[in-house]
Amino acid sequence: MSLKTKRMKEILDPIAAQINKLEGILTKNVDNPLELESTKCELLKHLNLLSDKLKIVSNDEAKDYQKTKEDITAMIEDFCCSKKISNGENIKATSASDILDNFTSALQLLEDLECFEIKQQLQDALDYVAEMGEINEIEDFQNIKELGINLLETLTPLQLYGKNLISKLLKDKLTLYICQLCTTFTMLAQLVEEQHNINLPIYNTKKYICQRACWCLKMIINILDIKNPQEAEEDDEENNFVYKMDLALDMISKFSGKKPDEQKILIDDLWIAIEDVFSHAMVIAQVCQPDDFKAITGVSQTIMSEFENLKEQITSSKTDEMLNSLLINTFTDALYRLERKVNISVLSLVMEVFMDPCCSLKKLVQMCGNTLAADKRSKNDLSNAIEMFDQATDKTMLIGLYAISSCGDVNRVNKIKNYLASLESLEGELVPAIVSFYLHPDNKEIRTGVKLLVNQWKIEIKKLHNAINLIIDSSAYCDVVLDSLQIRVAAMNDCLDNHFVISKIQVQEIVQRACTLVTQVTDTVDDIGHDNIEQQTKMTIRELKAAIFEIVAASEKYLNGIVTEPVQLKVIKRCELLISVIKNLQPALIILMNNSHSIKSINEKSQSHAINYCNGSRLNVGSSICKLPFDGKSITYVRTPYTVKNFKPHVSIQRGDSPAKLPVNMSSLIPYIKKGYTLRNERSIMYKTPQKTGNKKQQSTNKNSEFNSRNLSCIRQHLFSRDSIDQHDSLDLSNESFDLTNILEKITGLSSSLNSTIKAPINDPKTYIDLPKKKL
């Protein structure tokens, strides 16, 4: 049995320690005087009475939290102040484990009773919203307002409960579903406003929104009900490329300190870790650009070859420590090359997806406005556009999940999860809604529903873009954008040399990529603070914006009608000027990223210290990082030994007496490509249920390995993330509370200005749900 909340565990731990000590004293076989033996017997009898009383309390169907708490407190006090038991009572002594089990059960009962009222209120809300989703009528503003007020009142007790949870998994899930509930209520309020504007119920969209709200309420109630998750479920968040790569690097880094016999044993565990790395690398390779796919698979084949060389040397009868060390370093270098390729691939995906994040959705919606008659339209007409939209969504989800695994800031991770969950939920409803609108273009109700869903998609994708921009390493992203622009400008020069006309589309691709860099740098500067940015860096950013403006103006002016070579050259020169400005910006961004961690740590020192103190834990950051003295063991901050640019070719080393080996065939990666496909299809934020997949034998081997856990005293700064060392354990729902307050104010204004004639159904006696006034 395990307790869910920190507060109850803080009660149990000291009492458990004292009871175990007491049992040790009482059961110690030492010749004691008769009077002392009598006292021991009395104590054992009192402990047994306490155990029985606690067992009775935990088995009672109590409903009152305060009364149960008082009863348990009285039992403890009675035990501490207990008098001698009469000789007539014959009580069998009990063990400390029985007492603690009964005491834990009593505390679990208190945990359940503590949130009993809030569960009742959430269940009432669930029933109310479920019924609302089934009724094909226009909702009254007053009903929505009362529902919003009640949801607003639940935020504070749920936030307190979430902070008190021991399980990080449950805490994260609770935060996600609370945020989703707030987002869903926002959509519901917008839908009701549109219902009144067009005087139609918009049934399908309302049903979707209500079902989504019901799912959130159901999952929150489930979190309040269930016990602590198993360790395997807690570790599920480690099922990503970043963690698996860190684990493999930690394992190989400890090989050099092991004896040859120990290395032979550990080499098999290392291969299991490498296979996990391959599988997760293939997830990314399958959605990135063809060149990046080739690069990732190529490095993976190299790692296979280097592992075989290392294994052959370690398992050979001849031991050569110097050759061992050389092969270990070569293998480690190959791992770093894979990590570098994956990071660059994800950064390239960020550039590709967010230069026009709603492009595929826009094309899909625009197809609904073609001139084809409604009776001649078919769902198959949208197949290609839907496939493009699905691919774009897959890429967006992958970027978000990779960002989550690269970031240590809890609030930022929770925000990204919330936006991904919204997109995941909307994806399942948006495509059928658009298909329905395509087949029924004159249906005003369907049109309005699609408009609501599309607008919400745009809002969520914009928020996700901003959140990911705050995680990306600006200097690395600048390098990726610069490489892409140089390739495109070189292609424009080739067109000019070969007497081909450059197009506006070519220029637009350059502008869009440059704009993503401007947006990312601007968001980063806003996050760090303008006062912490050098004036020269600010001027260079302004020059970058001006260079983009010049390209756009030149394209509009010169690339119309008959385009001559001198005119094309003017546009190309402006593109080359843009590249020059980005090259000037690059060194400044490197300095900015190197200093941003220290700046962030200093600015947030007092707030972070207060939060960590309240949570009973403290993050001890080395003074070399933050320029601030901290007590305790320092965290080692390891920068990745590579950049976006590749400065050296790979060199493979083999033993002198080993035969020449052929390169590893691409077919050897097929099992990992298939596993990567499975992992990609299983990705889910909103509707994920705990499950463990994969080879049980492999999992068992990992569990028995001493390298199963990452060495958290050594934190790597990944190329993708500028923030991976910053960890804030606070649960902050203030933004959701503020958003709900604004929505309620708007509903109040609409309710008073519009004379709503649509009332709640007669068969529904509830117009609002009473939620507990008492805070937990």
C-alpha cells in the first residue's frame, strides 16, 4: 500500500520510524528485570489495541473527512496517554508491519474523504455536460455562466491537491486535464455565442465539445480515485530519444572504469540501450526530409559497425586497454553524431512546419469553396489534402514531443502538452467536419462549426509555436536556417546563370524561413528580457527584419510581368544581404545562449527558491553556472561536444588481426524502422492509457542493469534545447483561472445585452451545479 499525497506521507513517515524503533526495543532478547518485562508487555498490548482501532476506522464507510480525522487523532493521543490495561484482558501482541498497514489504510481513507466533495461536484458537472451534449437546442447564456463559475471554483482545490500529489505522472495528468477543461469551456462559450448569432444549435460541434469536456472531467475524477501508478507507468515518460541517448552515453562513459570481465557482462546491456536509441531515431527519420533520413540511417549503420568492433575487442582473449579506450571513444563519437543528426533534423522540421503552420489546413478548407456542384462532390476529392494535413499534424506532434523530452521546466512542458492535446483532440473532429462541409456547402450550421474548429486550431498552433520557440537553442536554429537559405540562394544564382527566371515562390520560401528565425529570436529575447541583451545584438535583429522587408518589397516590385536578368540580380543581391546579416547575428546568438541560463537563474532565484522550499526539495546548481553560492552537491552541466556544423569526417578503427568488414546493410535497420513506425502511431497526449509494449525479456534485462537510471548529477545541454537544466516543480494554473474569468465577464455582457428566448429543457431541472465552497 502507498499513499498518494505528500501531506499524508509526512504524517506516516515519522510515526513509522518510531513504531519500528519501538518494536526493535520491545522484541530485543535481553535479560531484563521483571518490572521492565511487564512494561514491554503492556506496550505491545497497547500497540495491538491501536492497530485494531485503526483497522476498524479504515473499514468503516465514513463520509465525513473532519470527523474521521478527529477520530484518528484521538486514537493516537489515547495511545500516547494510555494507562495500564487490566490484568483480565488477554491481548495478543501484534507486529509493527500490521500496525503500519492499518495506519496507512486509515490515512488512505482520509485521502479519499479529503476530495470526496470535489469528486461529487465534478460528477455533477459531468452529468450536466453529458446531457447538454445530447440536446439539439441553443444553450442559455446563464447556464453556461453558472457552469463556468463552478469550474472556476474547482481550480483552487484541484491545484492544491495536485501540488500535494507524490506521483509526478498523476500530477502532470491532473494539470493536463484541468487545462484541457478550461480550453474546452472557452470553446463552449464561443459556440454558444455563435448559436445566438445564427440562431441555430450547431449540434455536431456542441456534441464534440461536450464529449471532450466529459472526457476531461472523467479523467480528473479517475485521478482522484485511483491509487499511485506502478513504477513502470511512471517511467513511461522516459520512452523518448533524448532519454535513451543520455542513458546510452552514461553507460558507455562508465565502461572505461570497469574491469575486462565486467565489460564483457555489460556489453549486452549496452546493445539493448542502443537498440532503443535506434527505434526512437527512426521515429524522427520517418517524418523528416529525405536527406535527413539518409543521414540518420547512415550514422545508425556506422554505430552498428563500431559496436561490432568494440564488442569483438572486449570479448577477445587479448586485452589491450589502449585499444579498448580508443574503440570506446570512436563508438561514443558515433553516438554523438547520431544525436547531432537527430537534433538538426528536428530543427529543420521546426523550420519547415512553422514557416506556414496552417498551410495544409488552409488548402483543405479552400477546397470546400470550389465551384463544383454539391451533388457531384465526393469525399475522395479531399483525400490528398487530408493526407497532407495528417502528415503536417504528425510532424507538429513529433516536434512537440521532442521539445517536451528536451526541456526541464515543468510549466513549459505542461503548456506544450496542453497545446498538443488540443491539436490531437481537434484533429479527430476537424477532418470529418470539413468533409461534411465540403459535401454540404450551403449548410450554415456546419459552416459555423467548421469555422469555430479552424479558429481554435490556429490559436493552439500559434501558442505551440511560441512555447517551442522558448525552448529552441537560437544559435543552433540560426545555423539550420542559414544553411537552408544558402542552398536556396545558390539555386537562384544557378537559375540566373542558366537563363531561367526566378519565381516569387523561390523568394517566398526564403522569406518564410527567415521569418521563422526572426520570430524565434524575438520570442527568446522577450523571454530573457530586453535589459539583458546587448545593444549591438538588438541592432542586428532590427537589420534582419529590415533585410526581410527589402526582399519582400523587391519581389513585389521587380518580379512582375517581364523579368530581366538585371532585375533578378537585384532580388538575389538582397537575398545575399539577408544571409550576410544572419552570419553577423550568429556569433551574438552563441554568446546569448551561453549566458541565457545564468541570466534566467539569477532573475528567477528568489521565486524558484521559494517554490523548491515549499515542495521540500531544492535544486543545487553549481556556482560556476549561476555565479551564486549554493549549499550541497552541485550539478555537473555538460555541453554537447558538437555544433550544427560538421568539421571532421568519421574515422573507423579496427583491430590489426581482424578481417576487413563490409559496411552494415540498410536491411539491418528494418526492425528498428518498423518499431519506430509503431511508436509513432501510438503517440498520444490526450487519450493515452498506461500500457507497456515491447519485449518482456528486454525490459527485464534493463531492470536488472545498474545503468537503468540516468545519472541525474550529470545533465547534458542538448542542441535542441537552451533550457534543459532549469527545473521548476510548481503547478501554476493562474493563466487558466484568468482566462475563465475573462470569458465569464464576456458572457455576462452578452447575457445582459441579448434577450435570450431559448430556455433550458423542461426535463432538465438543473440550471447550475453546486460545487463545494470549502477549499481542500
